[in-house]
Amino acid sequence: TYLLLFVVLISTAQAQQGCCSWHGGIDYCGYDGYYMCNDGTRSPTCTCNDYLDDEEDDESLTSQAFKTSVSIILNMDSMQKLYGATSVCENIPFQRNLNNMIITQFSNSLNDYRSVGAIGNPIYADTEGAIAQYQILGQYLNRIEAENCNIQSCPSNSAGTWGSCICNDGYLWKDDKCITYNERCRLTFGSNAHGDKDYCYCNDGFEFNTDKTNCVRKSSVPSSTTNSFSPTNNELETSSKMYDRVCPRVINRFLNDSKMWKRVNDRIQKRFGFVCNK
């Protein structure tokens, strides 16, 4: 695999006042051979052996111009020390960000060289070469990730990477896939149900059964005295319990919002057969 061909590109980049000049100066040499800066950051380009004070000899450059010595090192052992052989995939995003930061840093140094007319300086060509090599490293990272890291793809109607998938608007997560609100209600209350983000309803001609577990066809047997349907004692008891559960919260939350009060009460009436009284 390309995992064993992982390329670590190490170069040294030094501002006129040192490798960590933008980070408070050098603090100590890290375990991996790179300098640690005084602000706690790790120098992305300067190794302890490559740092030379006598490189500060080209006064034609501005104080931000880098004096760069570029070397390309194929070193799997260094890769394992930095990132751990068993966690390469987890560290690819970090390595990619570091890679892009170095490319930006080198690009800024080229601008500094151009600003003082130092394009002919040999270091200018070295810096261009370094940018090209880091761009190649970026391609390697993408290829290693694609062929070895088994990035989880998200199901339809969702987006995300690395095992974190979020359903699109209008969908919710159910059994490792994103389904519509109507599908959620049909799975819960049967094929004669539909719904929105907050509630499920029975289709026209159907109503919730006593246990509120399914949408059943409405009864067609009228009472002996009226054309309306009389609820049973159990239904009245269930309705009373639901009123006590639902209405206090509705009153507390929406009493002073007439628009939402009407909308919520319409839903309650459609679902439970009663309305909350102010």
C-alpha cells in the first residue's frame, strides 16, 4: 500500500531572527528533531541539525524573508515517531493542515524575495522546489486516505465524514439511515399516519386507537340519540389524562403568543381530540 510509501518532507525555514521568530524564539529541541518554540508550537520546518546562525548573511532581503535550505527525506521511522504507525489515518487531517501552512509560508517568502528584486537568489529556486514537493506530499496524503483509511460514506439525504453523518433538513435519523417525518410516523403509527418535525397525525378518516399506538379507521356506529360519536369511559379517562399531561406545558409556554397558541391547539385537537383552555 501507499502507507509504506509515506513521504515526509522536511525543510528548514528561517526568518532573519531565527526559526521560531514568529513564535517567541526557540525554546528547546523536540524529541523528533524539530525545534519547539517559546509559545509551545512546534517549528514545522526547522530541524535542530539544520539551524545555522551564519545563514543570516544576505542583508538584501527584508526581515520577513526566509533563508531556506530545502532537503527531502524519505524516512518512515520519523513518520512513526511523529504520528504513530497505527494512527496515520487519524493524523492525516493534521498533516494536511501543516502541509498547507508550510506551502503558504514558503509562498510568502517568495513574495518577499520578489519585493526586493532577489529572484536570482539561489534560495528563491530552492523555495519554489520546496513548494512543489509539499504539493506532491499533499497528493500522497489524499491518495493514502482514499486507499487505506476507509472513510465512511453517509447514507442518502445526509452529509458528513469520519462516521459523523447529519440528516438534511426534513429528515431524521432512524436505523442507520435518514427518513422523512412521514416515514417516521408511518413506522410508529401505521401506514395511515403522517407528520411533521414535532407531531404525528392520522390521515383523514382515521384516528388514534385508545392506546395511541396506531391509526385506525374511525367508528361508523352512531349513538342512539345523536349523529355524533360518543367516546367510551376509557376514552374519556385517556383524554383527561392526556389533557393533564399536555395542556399545563402548552399554557405555560404559549399563553402569551396567540399565533403559536392557535397552531399548537390545532395540532392537539387533531391528534388528541381536545383543545387546551386558557
